[in-house]
Amino acid sequence: MRALVSGGSSGIGAATSLRLAEAALARGEQAMIAVCGNTSNAGQDDVVRSIQSIGGTAIALVGDLGDPDVPAQLVADAVREFGGLDALVSNAGIAKPGPLKDVSLEDWDRMFAVNLRGAWLLAKESHQHLKDSQGAACFTSSMSGQLPHAGSGAYSPSKAALTLMAQTFALEWAPDGIRVNVVSPGMTRTGMTEQMYVDPQIKKAREAIIPLSRIGDPVDIANVIEFLVSPLSGYVTGQDICVDGGFSKSILSHIPGRPSSRS
């Protein structure tokens, strides 16, 4: 398994980098993971060391995906080191909440540059390598890209666009033997969301509306991503899997007076 994981320094990306390595080694394959981050940091170094400690190969790559020249460089560096790519995990993303009417042009462009354009360019640069290996790509979108989310600024629109872009790639690349899927996390405790969950009342209130009664962990998302780029999902492409403990399907359960399994 030769994989490039963007946003691999922390949270979902860090968990995915390690999970890909663990699964590859368990299958008797080499595990070669490019852990990509916006800047060099201790978290990225920790992920690289963790992969190396279990017998895998890992390299740390750095670059701001908002820079249109960076995706090509990341892919080129990974391919030069590994000799090709079997999987692309386009996971990097940024968020800045606020009403749409108050979003600045700069913030709108930055959100789409990182969340959408960066992912598009990573995919474009990876295409031939994935075709050569008959590999797979997985894009990390969001529950907020499936449903409107007031106050999310440009985040929800950028994630909605990301999902449709990935599904378009799935159709266009199927003849090349490349599978492309999307994972859309629900409420998940990561560095980006941590300040929400340090408040016990917010954490408890959120858990109360999730059918599985808990907040997601990055490993929950990483397990699905690993499945989507592994041989186990060989007949799966163009899908958007929402990993949210059942929350997004529970909206009718919140109507007062309706029967509930908890009543």
C-alpha cells in the first residue's frame, strides 16, 4: 500500500495514516505512507514515528494546499519515494464559521482553494499513478456537505462541491480501473472541534441527539476510509458514506410527539 494522505498530521488524517499502515501490514503488504501537512509539526513527526514503529515506511511532506503549485509537488515527492501510488486520501480541510452574508471574499476564496481546488489538483496529479496501480481515492467531505448548515460560512458549500466533484471523478475514472469514494464525518472529536467538547454540557447535549449516543472518534472515520481504498471495497465507487452514528438519518425522530425507541 503506497498512499498519500493530505491533512495527515492530526485528527482524522493522522488516524487514517496509521490505519492504512496497520491494515496493509496485516495483509502482508508493504506499508508506505506519505503523511502530508500544512507545516512541519510535532504531530506529523509522531505519525511518521508510529508508522515506522510497526514496520511501515513513512515520510513527512509539507505544503499549503491553498497554493496551486503544492499538490503536484506532494504527489511527485511521494511517487519518487515510493515508486507509485495505490491510494490517495484527500483529507485536508479548513473551516471558518459565520453567516454567508458576512463571509469576506478572501475567506470564501481561501476555503474553496484548500477544500476544493487543492483536492481537485491532488486528484489530477494522482490520476496516472492510480491508473497504473488500479488504485483508489477517498475524499473527506462532511455531514455539512450533505445538509445545509446555517452559520458554516463557505465550509458547507465547499464540502458539497467536493462531494459532487469526487463522484464525477468516480464516473470518469471507472474505465481506468480507479475507484473513487467519499466519507462524510458527522460530529467527531478532533483538534478542529475540540473546543466544543471540552464543555461537558455541549458534549452531553450532542451525544443525546446521536442514535449511537457518542461523539465520533477519528479512528471511526479512518476505519471507513481504509475500507474504501482497500481490496475489500473492490466493487464500490461513487459512494458518499456518512459516518455520524446515525444522526443525519434521525431528523424525523426529533419531531415532538412522534414514537421513539427511547420513549
